[in-house]
Amino acid sequence: MSLTLTTPTVHDETTAAALAPREQETLRHIAAGRTYLQTARHMGLSKHTVDAYLRRIRAKLGVNSTAELTRLAIALGL
């Protein structure tokens, strides 16, 4: 197994603005440690919709893992 180091991406308020309000809310829940199912129940959605939101967030922000999503949410103040 090899590790690849990458340069941290600088994210700012425009990054957060690129996300729809429901995507931001979903990101907040996941970053707070909630599961997809807990997030879905709190938001009144199916877990499949939460999964779709998170896939879109990952694509928009170029993030691959939940840990990166959490770090990004904290950096953005979400």
C-alpha cells in the first residue's frame, strides 16, 4: 500500500456557496458524527437521498472520504 501526499486545498466561503442549502445541512449532520440514517430521519429524507447529496458534495468539492468532508465542514464553519 502506498500513500500519496497532496497539497491541502484552500476552501473559502465561495466553496460553501457552491453547495445547495440542503447539501450544507447534510454536510453539517455528517460532520457532527450522525449516520446517513440519522441524518435522513432528522431532515425528513430517505437515506438514499442523503447518499445522493453526499455524492454531489464530494464531486463538487473534490473530496473522497467522510473524514475529508468533516475536516472541510469544520474549516468552512458549518
